[in-house]
Amino acid sequence: MHINLLLMDSKNSLKKTDFSLTDVISIYDFSKKDILAVLKRAEEIDSMTPMQKSKLLENKIVASMFFEPSTRTRLSFETAIQALGGKVIGFAEAGITSAKKGETFSDTIKVMSNYADLLVMRHPLSGTARLAAEVSLKPILNGGDGSNQHPTQTLLDLYTIKKFVGKLDNLKIGFVGDLKYGRTVHSLATALTHFNATQYYISPESLKMPKHITEEVQEKSKVYETEDIEKFIPEVDVLYMTRIQKERFPDEIEYNKVKNAYILTKAMLVNAKKEMKVMHPLPRVNEISTDVDDTPHAIYFQQTAAGIPVREALLDLLSKVKK
């Protein structure tokens, strides 16, 4: 469902925003206007004083429902909620919910939507966020559903690129590592089609970007697929590294074949553009050597910090809608 939102500006007059969603489920739901509206609101909130921010979710309750373990996403959401003056209820693992007693996922969502004004969730199964949005009485924010989508990570990635690279349009971006199971790269690759990005998919053959995503991106952008990371480092503006996700592999033997496929070191960046930036959704294992951390290319820790204003913006925008 799409709506027009009105926000209060600093002089308490109403102003229109281009954000038009009632749930944040998939980056496919976002128009370019929606994306830019979120990034703009994140910039506005990031410039507010703590006192100003603390009024935005005053008297609001947000359910934090994590059916799958998470550190950065869960804690950054909960930090954002509290910074905006909201209250948090919920759980950090499915084992402590009534699902253990046999309650269906749909029933859990319906119950929680009676307790809270907004619902943030992560689930190991693809498609659950969309199902939650269909049955929930309140807005749903998807914090990751299986290997499918991670839209809030995508928005913070775009915010990071805009902040540290200086623009979003006409960039060359290399995605490296687990492109098959990596929901962060699936969402970001899709979002970048709004900005005329040239995309390089660098992975082992067994971890290539899913064909449907490659084909969709190719309709709007140039795409190069390769296994050679060093060949394209001098070309890209952003190098987006990913972890080979052991937990997504059905077979540990297959995981062991590719777990060390790409390890980025400082020496490999000698011929990179001076302003090139290295990103990573974290956690990392060994795919980025620690000697990269102190180079001007590394912005992955700043990237995690961007999760706060972006998630604050999404919470603020969705708190003003009614489904």
C-alpha cells in the first residue's frame, strides 16, 4: 500500500515527504523517491539534538522479534528505538516464544501487533516478512528473511556510500564473495539500478549471484561476472566484501572448498583509486585482513554506525502511517 506522509518540520508546520510505504519488506517495493526520502530523513535526524530525537517515538512501543540470532541489526534497531524515545518489547531467539508450543508464525505476528505500534523482525525463512505484513495490523520492518532480502541494510549501505563517496549516481561497485546466499548483496544490487551503477560480481562459480537478480539488474545496468578480484580493484569506486556464510551451506564439504576464496589485503589495494572505499556488512571472518582497517579505503565500521540514523528514519516514517 502506498500513501503520502506529512511530517512536522522544525517550525511545527506540515511538510510532505516522498516516502510512500506502509511496510519495509523488500527493496523491490522502494521507488527511487522512497530511497531518497529515507536517506534525507536520516540526514535530518542525524543532525538533531538528543532531546529533539527523543520526541519522535514518544509513547510508542516497538516489538523487536528476532527468530534468528543477530547482533548489529537487532542492537542498532533497539538503540534507534530508545534514542527516539520509544519502548522496546520482544525476543532475541525463537526458542523463548510460543512457537515452541506449536503456535503458528501468523498467530505470533497477529498477537504481537496487538501489543506494539511497529514490529521489527528477522527470520531464517525467506518470504516470512511478506507474510507478516499481510497478517499484521501494524507496520512491519524486515531485518532480514533468510537469504532473501535485507532492505534496512541496503538503505544504510546507500547512506554510507552517499556520505563517504559523495554520490550515488554512476558508480562502479564490485561485490565480492558469497553472492548466492548473501541477502545484503541481493538487495543492494537491486537498489543500485536506480542510480545507473556498473556492477561487478566477483565470486566462485558455486556462489554466483542468482540468475534472476543478474538478469533483472542487466535490464538497467552494466554487469560483469568474474572470479578475478585483483583485475577489477583498480576500476571500482566501492568494493563490497562479504563473508562466505557457513550457516547457509547444506554441505560442509562444499563450504570448505570456497571458505578462503577471497582474502582482501592491504597489498592488493596498491593500484586502487585513491578514493575507493571498502565496505562489508559484517561480521567478517578472514575475508578482509586487519591490515586494511587503518587504510583510508576502509569504511566498514563507519558503515555499521550508519545503521542508527537510517533505522531511526524508517521507524520515524512508519510510525506516522496507518495500515
